[in-house]
Amino acid sequence: MLLALLSAFLYSFRLFSEKKLSHKANPFTIGWAIQAFSLPGIALLLFFVNIPNFFSLSFNFWLPLFIIWIFLYPTQAYFYYRSLKEGEVSYVLPLMSFIPIFNILSSWILIGEIPSSLGFLGILATVAGIYTLN
């Protein structure tokens, strides 16, 4: 729980920095740069964690990863940074809260997972909050 809160706190600073960057660079450039500049930090963490043998990982690991790398992340980054450039942060970020709703469908299709009743209640509360903000 603490790690999630720290992550959200740090992510809030990232969002406002990205808003400024979106006026100075192409959305694909920002997405690529964020990934490229995070690589050294991630590479340092590799010394402190157990790394599985990449060749022993199954096709069920690599296929979704390649779909994310080649299609999903670049498309998402383009739409996200373009929306930050054209819209106000106070409107764009609440709409990002729709992610749990989209996750219901994708998680059901990809891994057969359906949220609990409490999970659905949380998602409905999120939607109600977004509707209230807009």
C-alpha cells in the first residue's frame, strides 16, 4: 500500500512535467525518450533482483510483451501526449481514471479474470467521481 501511494505521489510530478514537454516535442519523441532515459535506472536494479533465464520463458510471455512494445505503448503514448498538449491537465487526468473500466474487458479476454463485487463497486465509484468532475 505504501509503495502504491509513493508511486502515485511521484507520478503526479511526472504528469505536470510531461504537460510542459508536450508543447516542446512530438508525442512519439517524448514516449521514446521517457523509455530510453529510464533504462539506466532499471538496468541498475538488475543487480539486486533474481533474473530468470529469458530463453526459458514461454511464448505466452514474449507474445504479449512484443504486442506491448510494438503496438500498444507507442499508440498509447501518442494519444496520451497529444491529449496533454491539446487539453488541460485537470480534464485529461480524470479521464485516465477510466483505465479500470477498460481493464475489465481486457483482463477478461486475455486472462479470464473478472473483478469481485467489491472491485466492481470501486470501479463504479471511480466512474461516478469522473462524471462528477466533468
